[in-house]
Amino acid sequence: MTRPSIPPRSGQQFTISHGQYRAVITQLGAAMRSLTYQGKDLIVSWNPDRPVPCSNGQLLIPYPNRIEDGEYSFDGRTYSLPIDEHERRNAIHGYGYRAFWNLVSLSEDAVSLSWRVPDMGGYPFDLLVTAAYHLDDQGLHLTITAENLGHEKAPWALAIHPWLANGFDGYGDEIDGQNAQCRMTIPARTHVTVDDRLLPNGTEPVDGSKYDLRQPTLLTEQPFDDAWTDLERKADGTVAATFTRPDGLSIEVGGDKTISSFQMCTGTGFKAEKHPSGVAVEPQTAYANAFRTGKDLIVIEPGQASTTDLFIRVKQD
């Protein structure tokens, strides 16, 4: 018997292109599997038939990063989420990346997918989430909209998790040295301190520390798996972190005024086969534990929506 054609395990692969940019978005999680400029990788890609190595290109919704003990209280009720970072007893990165999304529209340079949050004990809120990607001369744009279809308020936060490619190939033990040849700029005045579970326990000014990345800084002070806040914005309200590689290519990642922080992870200590050739730079509407602390948490009223605009692009001088 001939087996019918089946898609990769990450679902349908939606390829869009414009000018010198090309991207591949997967049905699984509406994730960015590939983004290139002039044929050069801007993000570290992954095999569509294999597990995503390190959250590469995923959308982290309805919360990014960690929630302590997987428990939070909201609007007078307490909820319990699955513990999926077992060594630290945290819930991590939400639910959206685990689901297959529905195609809304597809054209040569744009694709839009949607996901209606199922009724889950830890997050029973009825949201319809749409991820709309499009390419133009300035790069990749992503608009994420969460509409509250329910009758009660819904807590909400998001991030994207691209591993910005450092210009070398593959995965391996040598990547920390490769990353040390790159420069990072994060326009933030404040560093978020954490405990041994990587949960926030305070903030501190970046002045005079290795966390002051307001000017292009070689990544020689690894490891980093940290958040920065109190951002310095452009006149239009947007904010961007910039990653500059040894080949001279500079990649900007950022978003609109809803972005309150950045997380950066160099992957130091990861197993070689899971250590991408690059650095994770994540624009976030809220940093870790927001569902418990309420810090920068977005609350979506019934019948209302929250929208965040994000981008990844080659910096043009």
C-alpha cells in the first residue's frame, strides 16, 4: 500500500519571500523556522521533522519565561499550570508552541495563522490568537493579536524566541567562543536579578556592570540568561536590540511600545547537540513570573483585544 503524502512533524511549512528576505513559518506553534537575507541565516533554523532544539523561533504565549511552581492567582482565583521545567519546578513558555495553528491567509510575502486557546484548567480563558507575518524591504514583521472571546478578564503576556545566527553553522561545544566574537546592544537601564531557579528577585541599574549593553559590547562575559528592562526607546516608541556578527551583519529584533523587556540567553552549558550557533534575543511584554507578580501583565477585558507588533531585520546604516 502506498502511504499518502504527509507533512513534516512540525506541520505545514509556509514559505514567504520579498526582495532579499525569505522566511519559513510552521503550522506547529506558528513558529519561525527560517529567516534569511541574501541567502544568509538571520536565525538558527531546525529540522522540521525533529523536536525544536531550544524554543527556536517559537511564540511564547500566553506567558513567556517561567512561572514559579506553576501557580498563580488572577481576579480572585488560583490556577495551576503543568510543571515542564522539572529541575527548577517551574512552568515555562506557555502553550501556544505546542499546538497546530490554522491557516488564515497566505500570499507571496505574508502568512497569517490563528489558534483558539482550548479550555485548560491552568488557563481557561477563551482567547483567539492571530499571528500575522509579512516581509517587506525592511525585513520581517509580526503582529500578534489576542482577542478575548470570553466573559471574564484574561491575563496575557508574550515573547518571541529567535536564536539570532552568529554567522557560523550548526550546533556544538565551540559556540560560546563564536558568540564571544559578536557584539550585543540592549538599550536598557535596568537588569533583572534572579535566584537559582531563574526567577526574578529584584532589579539593579546596569551602570558599571557587565549588564550595561547600551553600547555595542563583545559577548565575552558569558554566560547570560538574563532580562533587561527600563528600556530606552526611539522617538516612535519602538525599541530594538542589535546583534552584530563577525561578518559585519547586524540584526535588529524588537517591537512596539508593548515591549517592556528583553531576555538574552547565550546557551552556555547547553548540551552540544542542542546549543544553537547564536544567541537567543527575546523581546517581551513582560519578564518571568508576571502571572504571579503582575509586573507588566496585560489584562484583556471581555470583547477586547491586545496587539503587539514585532520585527526582525538587517540593520541598514
